[in-house]
Amino acid sequence: MAAMKPRTGEGPLEVTKEGRGLVMRVPLEGGGRLVVEISQQEATDLHAALSEVV
């Protein structure tokens, strides 16, 4: 995975395709971001799980 650049500000939730996976950047309360690399199947499962509660 490429080196992560420092980010300032909170910004929006982002998902980008990098290689075979997806990289999700989630802004956190108090600043910073949670960066998670997930597969397409994991993204589909996350979508299904969130759809049930929203």
C-alpha cells in the first residue's frame, strides 16, 4: 500500500479503488481518519449490514 499523506481537517467519508481492494477513509470525532482496506465482498457485506439498520 502506498504511503499515506497526512490530512488536515475532517473531510467527508471517502472510498477509493486501489489495486484489487477498496480503501475506506472514515473521519473520526476529534480529528484524524480511520483508514481500512476491504475487499469487494467485504464492502458488499458491510452494505447489507448497514442497510438493515438504516
